[in-house]
Amino acid sequence: MPASAITALLTGLVDYAGLFPPAALDMPDAVREYAGYRRGTHAWMLGRFVLPVGRLGEFEQDADALLPRDVAGAWGLAVLAGPDLAETVKLVGEFNCRHAASGAAAVVADTLELKASTPAEIARMLPTLPTWLVPYVETPVHQDPAPCIESLARHGGRAKVRTGGVAESAFPTAAEVARFIVQCTRAHVPFKATAGLHHPLRGEFRLTYDPTSPSGTMFGFLNVFLAAALAQTGAGEPDVARLLEERDPAALTFSGDGARWRDHHIPLEALRAARAGAISFGSCSFREPVDDLTAMGLL
């Protein structure tokens, strides 16, 4: 069994986004993989299945035979909003109603992912959403995110940060991600991350699964979520940025009472508190994170 600190850090951490690049699986393959992971040894690490609102019907058709009929085992979906927010909410509501019926396949779409570039956009969007949807709003990270984070706090929203992509230009700097994490922590705004987090630690990796793909410097998901825990202990942006840039596995240790990064100790309570605010990350691969953590001796 992994150390308590690892289970606190990783439980429910990976939202499965197999439909999206670079994996870009078709729907039957993506739902089949997700169903298999839910039955696997490391299912405790798995979060929601991510899909665009326009593919809910396709999901219903291809996932029906794989979905449980027991509400206790219901799948959770994170839905990416379309351009018409009212239509998105209508489609998600109808989907949930269909699956709330007695004997229906057990699945619920309870998380909505949106984009906004200004506090005013956030203020317009969030009050229109029903309370049964948890909204995550992706905002620009290259500019100071404080105004948008303050608007999210004011209107009960959550934040989403893009930590990479299939081009090197899609990756923010460590300082930018550190600023985002610290500001979310101080404003008590939960967040999720997406893109470019297949591997536990920062390093050079191919940007796609094409063997001729160029490589780029990627963030590690252990870096990002340990950085959120470090911010929870009161650390400032410089230390958080340094942890985001950590590449040496020997610099991290996990035990029953917490985690240690170099000369910083992060108590188990801080890890648990951090995960209440640093919710998950979207990854088109679940196998890669599991395989890498196993190779590191952490699983």
C-alpha cells in the first residue's frame, strides 16, 4: 500500500481525457479504457471522464453497455461547455434527467468547464448556472490572474489552468503557474489543471505520441499538486516556483506523516487541505501516470 502522503495526494487526481490530443481516441475506445481503469488496481486515482457537451449523445450510445446500474458506482462526467452556454446547460440537464430514471445507466454530469478572459465575463456567466453544476473557468495565466480569481471567489466558481499542450508555446512558465497556485490558495478558490501533465516530474518529453514529435519541457503532476500543498503551508511564489521546476526524484520523499521536498516538510494535514483546493488534472492518458509512479516506487 502506498504511503499515506501518496494516497492523500493522488486519490481521485486524474480526470480521464482520452478523447483529446495527443491521444485523441474515438469514443468507443475512450469509454472502454475508462471502464477498464475503474475496475483496475489503481481506480482510486481516477477522477471524472472528460468530454465536450456536443458528444454527450455519442457517449450515451457507446458507454451504455459499460455503465453500472447501481447509483453508488455512478460515473462522473466533466463536460466542456459549447459556445451557447444556455444550450449547454439544457443539454446537460436533459442528460442528467435521463440517467436519474429508475433502472437507467448510472452516470452524472456534475462539472462544467468553461473559458473566460475577463472578470466581467465570469460575472456574466456564473450567476446563470444551476447550483447542481460545479463550474471550472479557464482564464489566461500569462497575465496576472488575480482579477479573474477574485471574480471566481465572488461568484462561487473554480479556476482551471492550462499547463501545456501539443506545442511548446502552450506551456506557461513556472513563475506564472506559481502565481496562479498561490493566488488561488489565498483566495480559497479551488482549481484543476489540464494538458501536459502526463508525467510525475518536470522534464523533457515528446509533445505528442508521434515518434518524430519535437520535445518540450513539461510540468510534472507531482510538482503541481505538491506545489499547491506547499502554498497551503504559507510558502510564497518563489518557493512554489522552485518546486514546480524540481526534476530530481530523490528530492521528494513520502511517508505516513506527510511529504518532504528538500528542506521543506509538508504535513499530511496540509496535503489533505491542499487537495480540497487542488482538485484534479485532465490527462488523455491514465496508464502513463500510473506506469511512471510505479517505476519511481511510489505505487
